[in-house]
Amino acid sequence: MRIGVLGTGNMADALATHWARAGHEVTLGGRNAVEAERLATRIGGSVKPSSLREAAEFGQVVLVALPFAAGVSVARELRAALDGKVLLDCSNPVGPGFRLLTEGGPSAARQLAAAAPGAHVVKAFNLCHENVWRMRPPVFEGRPLAVPVCGDDHAALARVRELVRDVGCEPVVGGGLERAGLLEATAALFIALWVGEEADVQAIAPPLAYAAGPSREQAEGGQSSFC
């Protein structure tokens, strides 16, 4: 698969490294040619540095690894080059105080779709720190990390699910693009709990077998009885 990456920061580095190792053709696009060259050299293999426009033109899938506001602006500039492409959004529109910057308006993913209306936007990879994505692979207590994926185009979703597996994770159907805002709000909540409260957010949800409430046997099994 041909993958164009918009950006040369930590998310671009982490994900592009996995995809290059998986055998995909990767072009890294940046406004700063020196940074693009440096990152491409560090990742190695067949990864090539380029401009943002060249990366957008090259990729069948184009990862937007840019800050929220910058990503929308760049997508608007490159809208013609992004026509028909899968536009993969991993951004988190989270501001000071862990506030959701899109609150009351369209999600970051929806704003990307409006900026590049000919592209097929998919939301994924936004719920973890970039160092989690650097893991080879991200597996915890024997379970591969699950990655929710939201989008409307079936072919685009299939491509992104492949890329999720190439990172060593399991894709999870997250619904249509209208649910991308829920992923972004979840990230804002998780970041606030992780950073502000040092809480283990994995402890928030019960195991799947208990998701609809425990059965009577499970409930009784969790009780202590004394004679």
C-alpha cells in the first residue's frame, strides 16, 4: 500500500515505522524539508521525504499526523490532491484543562471531511500516547491493544483495519464517522484521568461478560456468605 504521511512529529514517526516494517511504501511530508529528511533517514528502508503536497499525491492512504487546527488547514490546501484518498485522522482536539476544543460543533474528523470533501475520512489511533504506538507490538497482559475505527466508506475502513493490524493491534468497529466525536471526547476524558488524576482508566469498564450486568450466578458468586 502507498501511504503518505502529513507531518514529521511523534505520531508520524511511530506509525510510519510500523508500516514501513510491514512492507508498505511510505512518503513523509513536512513543511520543513530537513525534518522530513531526518525522520525518513531514521526510519530507514524505503521511506522517502517529501513536501506535504507530494505526500498527499503519493498516498492511497494519507495519515494526517498534525495538530488539530493545522490538519484542517492543510487538508483544505491539499483538497484536490486528496480526492478519492483515504484520509486517516489520529488527532485529538484537546486544549488547556483537558477541554474538548470541538465541544458544541463538528468533530475534528468531520472538519477534515468538510475541508477535503472528496476524501474518505477515517478516525483511528487517537486513544493512546505515541509511545504506546512505538511498542512492537502493543500487547498488554497477553491481549493486543484494540483500536476503534470510525468511518463511512467500506473500502477505506478495510484499508485502515489492515494498517491497524500491521501495528500489531486489533481493529474494532466504531461505527460511522458521526461517532468520531465520541472517540475524541473519550480521549479528552482519558487524558484528564491519566494526567490529572493518575487513574487507571482500564479499571473503569467491567469485562465483556459483565457489560450488560452480571448474571445471577455471577452476582451471587461475587458475594461472601457467613454462617
